[in-house]
Amino acid sequence: MEFKRLKDLREDHDMYQKEVAKLLGISQQYYSEYEKGKRTIPVQHLMTLAKHYNTSIDYIVGLTDEINPKKKKVK
């Protein structure tokens, strides 16, 4: 499965693959395979990216089109 939004988010934040790879602690080639859908993205990496880009995992994987989800209040 190709994650086009990974590339879109990265470019919207003026970042290179190498920079995102460093954030995740992986090589640029490895990260490139995430964007191309050649490698499955671990949940931990999705969580890191969602926090970094201030969005949700659902947005990254295409389950929602809402880029900035509403934050729920914790009781």
C-alpha cells in the first residue's frame, strides 16, 4: 500500500526524506520504501510521524481526510 500522504506531509513541511528518516532512526532508503509502499510502517513510526506533523495516524493512512483532528478532552 502506497502512503502518498507521507510524501505530501513531508513536502508540506519542507523536509527531505533523509531528515524524516533521521527522526525515525532509519536510513533514507528504508524511509523511501515506506512512501512507495514497499515496506510496512510500524505503528511506532506512524505515531512519531503523526506527532511530528500534528495530525492523526488515520489521516496518514487515508482513513480520514481531516488533517487536523479535533482533540478530545480527557476526563
